[in-house]
Amino acid sequence: SSQVWRVGVVTPSQEFISVIVSKTELKRLIKTYTTLELENEQTKIINNKTYTVLENEKDKLLFITENNVNLLIYTTTNWDEINTFISKLGIPS
């Protein structure tokens, strides 16, 4: 199985953001590391990249696959903090 790199941080509003990076199959990552289901997917463009978004009452998951690598951002925070966090991650476009 592929390696998984994960890190979690607490935001200024005391919410949680976790970043997960792996070549492991996307559905398996979502099932293993989140409480969300792959349904009612939406998309959101942040810093010129199109992320797939899943959300429920309290959690949000954004994910994108580039060069065979999955990047997942799993969080309980608001969209302003998510946008700020992603812009500071410096993901190459």
C-alpha cells in the first residue's frame, strides 16, 4: 500500500484542518481519514485550482488529484480560513 503523509493544524478560530497527501486510491483515503461519503460532490475554485468538495453539517473535505498524487484537505473551519490556508500552502499551479 502507498504511503500517506498527514499533518493537522488548529486555525485561528480554534477549528481543525488536516492535510493528507498520498498516491493511495482516493475512495480509500476518504473512507479511512474522513467521516464523509462520496455523494453530492461540488466543485470550488481556489487559487486557480478546481477542488472537489464534500460537506456535511460540521465537516468539509476538499480534494484534488495531480500527477497521480491525491491532496485532501479535511476541516471543520469556515471558507475564509480554508481559502487563506490553501493560499498559504503554496500548492504549485
